[in-house]
Amino acid sequence: MAEDHYSSASAAAPSAAATAAAAAAAAVGSSVIPIVNKLQDIFAQLGSSSTIDLPQVAVVGSQSSGKSSVLEALVGRDFLPRGSDICTRRPLVLQLVHQPRRPTDAEADEWGEFLHLSGRRFYDFRDIRREIQAETDREAGGNKGVSDRQIRLKIFSPNVLNITLVDLPGITKVPVGDQPTDIEARIRTMIMSYIRHKTCIILAVSPANADLANSDALQMARVADPDGSRTIGVITKLDIMDRGTDARNFLLGNVIPLKLGYVGVVNRSQQDINSDLSIKDALAREEKFFHTQPAYHGLTQYCGIPQLAKKLNQILVQHIKTVLPGLKSRISSQLTAVAKELAVYGDPVDSKAGQGAKLLNILAKYCEAFSSMVEGKNEDISTIELSGGARIHYIFQSIFVKSLEEVDPYEDVTDEDIRMAIQNATGPRSALFVPEVPFEVLVRRQISRLLDPSLQCAQFIYDELVKMSHRCLATELQQFPILRRSMDEVIGKFLRDGLKPAESMIAHIIEMEEDYINTSHPNFIGGSKAVELAQQQVRSAKMSSSVVRKDGVDADKVQASEKTQKMRAVLGRTVNGVITDHIQGVRPASEAERPGSSGSASTSFWNSIFTSNEDRAHASAKDNSANRSYTVPTPNLEHSFSTIQLREPPVVLKPSEHQSEQEALEIAITKLLLKSYYNIVRKNVEDFIPKAIMHFLVNHTKRALHNYLITKLYRDDLLEDLLKEPDEITIKRKQIRENLKVLQQAYKVCFRDSNSSIQKSLVPFDLTNTQLFFASHVSSASFRLWTRYHSTRRQLRGVAIPLTLM
């Protein structure tokens, strides 16, 4: 029996349930839309500086597409400017507020209010039209100019649903009047600034007597809303389409689909407007048109102004409910940010005591922020690049140390330099052992090269400290530009003074390393080890360089032949006026018997040193007589040779080009010693230089900067000038206070009124209504299960259940 009873109730319930659901939706709509209207009025105080995007419906269409007729039909009254040219020249924010009917004073049921005329009501809608026109002319001029400043109008009426619309200027192609040549681009930019936001519902108005594929409104909507999830299409002027055509496929979304669908309407013609056809009569005629046109049968939900108003209300309500939580979050976070910004600017201080306390507070905060930045403990840690003390560490390790490690210890020191130094150190004798003086001279020269990069490192750290000083409290000090400049000067001088002892210490470190060459250092290679390694290197080099000449003669034999020729040249001297070779019966080798050009060149070289010009001429004549016998005695030998003359030594003397094996060994030993000790000094420098810079420059700044700033800046004669604010800071503080006030009002509306609206949306728990609802929405089995549970919990009667749970 109970099951049959519920089954019959289920059959009778759908109409009642649908009515209850519609009433509930209307209740929710009447509660959330006013919240958005209040927020719009509040944020209108900020003008274009507001960064909060509120839910709204933007009406977009080309000029003369019927936008104004649609809006007037939604309101039910004539109130918008009319004409053949562009009529909407400023964005009109139109808030429709449902007002309960008052039987006692029916004429006062409808009125309008402008935000710029707060407190004044317009009961005559013709006055509303005149005020819109006058306000437009005040801002955009009287000759068809366009402006992006809003006009905000609120209309209270029992004949409207709660909707908020923004009527935007129609898209025009050809400029008229005072309109600029790029009027189309400007209007499109203005429209896009509204519809590009995700919180905006786009009402795209297109005339039916034009190709829908060429609709400017749908084209712009497609750009801002590619998937069509927040665009409603409105097709106007259905009654003036060509005979035999209709908009059925358009309304069904078969041509250009939109997720929110289309609605078709019939506008009043210009003749209807001129003949004062009322909106009520126009709506009756529209209803008759759709009933009499077979093409639109079965499309009741897609046709007519009442359906459009209902659709807009439902979509806007659902949209607001979707975006309201995020809107609350944005308002809350922005309120916190603005409050912090105002706290940074603070209140202006006029008294001396207050100024002194404020200056001391600023200096203390500055030094604390500077130390935190150096130590890496500041709150605003960058995730994009290195900053603060991390940059100092990077300079020490990745620039200074790495650059020193890449330096070649033998750079600018060649083997010839080492050889020259060794020979100069031996004096007039040949050295039995490798002298120490060349090693010390060369290693000092290499150590001195470490001074410049060390000083550059100190300069880099100084530059980083200057940059950090500019970043500290940058926002807070903007309101005191004189104090900012004075602090920069004082801090710059302080850092320069700190750089001097750091540079002096760096110079002392390098000088210390130069002044005492500690060959007893445990990491130094030592003489015996160096000799052993050097001998190995020399042997390896000798083995790799022992090659055979192209003519098949070994290098050792060629060298011996050259020595023989030199000895002959040296021994070719006169003894009592007689050539020694001839006396001893030594026959010189003929040209064909000589070993080669090298020997001939060697003989020529020594003859050029030890013979006179006459002898050389005589020898030349002698060589030309190829058949002359060497046994023929030379006549007049006593006058054949003159006194031996030595060639003067050149101004610059260098060792011979040939390097002996002993010299190669000495060079190798010196290079090993040089490299070993240079690496020891380099490691010391890599360790001591950063320590010196940190002690004398960085840590000294952290320790002494606060007292130095107080000493230089905390003076009675400077307080007023240092804490003087520019006019723009005063204006900025005023704007921040206004923003804070607006956000506080919006916060109260969002959280207080929305919570109150939620409470109003709660309905008493009533078994009959709930049965009807569930009977129309759930299966019979689920319904029986629910009723069984409810029968055991009858004590819960009267508990409120939110509509959202149903």
C-alpha cells in the first residue's frame, strides 16, 4: 500500500517539483545577484584601477543590430538613446533589480538611479534617457565621440528579473563626426577588455537578416571564448527575414554551435518606436509571431524576450555561484596586500620626536635587512637568480678561485728565460749545481701576478655590496627620496673606506709570499725529487728527438764533423809566419772531400773571425786555382798574415742557440721547482684573499654600518629634510587608503551578505515537499530507502537543509 501510495505521488509530483525548483532557483538568484551588484557599485569607486573581475553579462553587437531594443524589452520601458547613427557611445552598466509590487502606489513601483547622482531617483524614464545622453556628451562630446568610461544605471521594477548587463558601443566601420579614423579598432579593443575575462558572459547580438557566419559579435566572441562555453547568441529581427527563410537551424545551433545556446527575438521597428508602440504590445506581437510561424513550433524555449530574460537570469546565477568562491579569495588576498602596502607607507609624522623615532626605526630595519640579505636569511628569496651573499660566494669560488686554477704557472716564462737566468746567476764560472737565484727570481715574478686578480675580486665584492645596499628597503624608502640619496652617499663612502684596508691587506699577503720563499714547506717538491723527475723528462725528450737526417747521416756524426772543421780552422794559424798545416804536412781537404755545407760554413765562420781582409782576398784567389799544388812553398810568408783582430761583442748578448744536455736538465729542474712552489702560493692566496675581503669589507660593514649611519644622519637639523615626502607619495597613500576602504566594503558584502543569502536559501525540512522532489528525481528503490531512513529519524523534523544539497 505504501509503495502504491508513493508511486501515485511520484506520478503527480513532477509539475509541483518543477515549480518548487524554479521557485528555489529564483530565490537563490534574488540573493546572489544583488551581491554582485553591490560589489560593482563598490568597485566603481576605483574606476579603471580596479583589478577585481566581477561576473557580468556584456552585450556585444554591430551598430543597428538591435542591442538597444533587446535591453529595453528586458526592462519593459523606453529609456535608451535612439537614432540612425551610433547611439551607445559609452559602456552602460545596467543593473536590473526585481522590486516587489506595491498596490498602494503603483506609479512608484519603477524607477532608476545613477551612480554619479547618488540618492536621486528617476521615475520618468524619459528623464533617464536624457541623463544618459547628457552624461555621454559630457565625457565623449556631442559629435559622435566614444569613451570607455562607464555610466552606471540601476533600475528597480517588479517586471524584471535580477540581471546585470553591460551595453557596449556597437561595432562600426566608418568614422563619423568627431570619431577618429581608427574608431573600429578602438571599439573592438574596448569590447575585448570586457569579454576577455573568464567571469564575463557574452551576449552576442546578431540580426537574422544578415549572414550569421559574418556576424561581428560572434567573431569577437569566438576570439575571447574559443570553446563557446560562456557565449549566448541572440538573433534579432526574425520578422524581417527574406520570405521562405527562417532561423530554425541557427536557434538549434546547427550552424555555429554555442554551449549556452541561442534565443530568437522580434524587435520593434523604427516605425513602431515613432508611433509609440509600447513594450507590452510589442511583446504580445512577438508572442503571436512565434505562435503563427510553423518554422518555430516546438522551439518555445528558444524564442521570445521572456525566455531570454529567464535564460540570462539562470545562467548568470549559476555563473555567479561558480565564480563567487574564487572572487572571495581574490578580494581577501588583495585586501591583505593593500593593507601591507599601506603599512609600508605609514602615517606622516610631523613632530621632532616622532621624526627621530621614525628615522632610527628606518635605519635599524635597513641594517637588519642588509645583514639578512648577506646571510641569505631575507624573506624575499629569489628563485630566478642568485642574490645577496650567494653572489659573493659565487665570485669567490666560481670566478676568483677558478680563474687562478686555470692560470699556467709557466705563463710568460719560456725555457730561454730560465736558461738566461741560470747563466746570469753563475757569473764568470760554470755552475756545478743548479743555482737557487733563478728559481727565486722567477717564482717571485709569478707570485706578483696574483696581485691584480686579488684586487679585482675585492672590487667585485664591493660592487655587490653597493647593489645590495640599493635593494634593501627599496619600497619603504621610496617615500623619502632625500633620505634615500643621503643613505646612498653615506653607505657608498663607508664601503669605499672599508675597501681600502681590504686592498691593503691583499697587497700585504702577496708581499709576504714574495718576501719569503719557504722551500721547507711540506708540500714543496724539494731538490732531490725535482732532479729525479727532471732527469726522467730529459731522457724522454732525448729519446723522442733522436732522429735521422734526410741525407742518411746521423746527427751525432754531423756534429762531430762540424767540430773537426772548427778545430782545423782554429789550428790554421801561423807559426813564425808559416801555416801550421803546411809545416806539419797536413793536407786540407778538397771541396769535394768536405763533409758538407755545414762544415764549409763553419770554416768560413771561424775564418771570418780570425783572418784579415787581405788574407781573405788572397785565400779567395788561391781557391780559384784548382790545379795549384799544395806543396809549392808560399813566397814571402813573413808578410802574408796581419795581426789577429777580434770582433767586438754586440750590445745585447744571448746564449748560443744550441742547448746542452746539462742546460736542459737545469731548465727542467727549475720549472718543476717553480710549478711546485707556485701551486703552494696559489692555494694560500685562494684561501687568504676571500678571508681578508670578508673580514675587512663584508663583515665590517655588517658590524659597523648601523652606528655609522646614526652618526652621519641622526641630526636634528636634518630630520625634517630627510623625512620630507614628495607630493606623489601623499597622493599614493591617499589612493591606497581608498583602495583599502573599497576592499573592506567588498569583503563585508562578500562574506556577510553571502552567508546571509545562504541562510535565506535554506528551506524547512518538510516531508511532503521532499517526497515530491525525490519522487521526480530518483528511482523508486532509492526513494523507498530514503523514506525508510526518514521514518526512523522523525525527530529531525524542522531541521534546515540547503538547497544545494538537493
